Amino acid sequence: MWYVLIAVGILACAILAISAKRLLISAIWLAITSALVALMLFLLGAPQIAVIELSVGAGLVTVLFVFAINIAGEEVIGLRSALPLPLVWTSIVLAAGLVIFFIIRSLGFVQFPELTGELAASVLWQERYLDFLLQVVLILAGVLGVIGLLSHSKDVHRMENKA
């Protein structure tokens, strides 16, 4: 049950980080999201990865974001998203589906064979398939973020040229 609550908390904080109008508030929600991910990783039996996520994700990245926001200044975000609407809705439906799946699984409606500690460690540390998927997701998120930043800078330049 704790896994489901933490997963829902991660999803809620991530949505709040995306929807916040002020960049500083968004950075704080992102730090909370990263801290909850670190907690989930710790509970899943990967304390080394949890420490790295907590120190880098919640600590270093948050400090860098706050530093960059202070240097660049904070403007209210009022522009339309550069991401295609089908991609956004697909991501939302996928995240909601995963949350529903975890809730159903934790209530016992869907039974899976129990993983022994040795098998779980083998999948996590030797198979490396999960790492590959995580890297693909992170690279995709980075590319989408850069697209959003580039489209924002083009809109700003167009507004400056009109003035």
C-alpha cells in the first residue's frame, strides 16, 4: 500500500511541478518529486541509487535551478506548450494507467509470482533492462524540454522584433 501512496505522491508532485506558474515553486515541486522517487527506490531495495537520486535529483539539481532562476530572473509563464497535444494526453493516460495498475495489484486483484530477493536483485543489477528504459525516458524528457525551451526563445525573439 505504501508503494501506491508514494507513486500517487510522485505523480501529483510532478503534475504540480509542470503546472506551477512560478519557476521557483516548480523547482520546489520537482525536488519533492525527486525525494519521493528516492524513497521509492530505497523501499524497492536499491539504497545506493536512492542516495544518488536524493543527492543529485533533489539536492544538486534543485540548487542549480534556483541559482539559474535567480540569475535569469523569473517571468510568469503564459505561453502555450510546444509539445503536441496527443503526446501530452498519451503521457497522462499512460501515467494514470500505471497508477491504476499499481492500485489493483496492491489490492490483490492481480496476482504475480513472488520475486525472491535474489531474483529481484538479479533483475535490477544484472539484467540492466530497467536502466535502459530509464535512460530512454530521461533522454526523451530532455529532448522534449529542449524543444520547449527553444520554442519559448523563438516566441520571445518574435515578440521583441514586433516591438
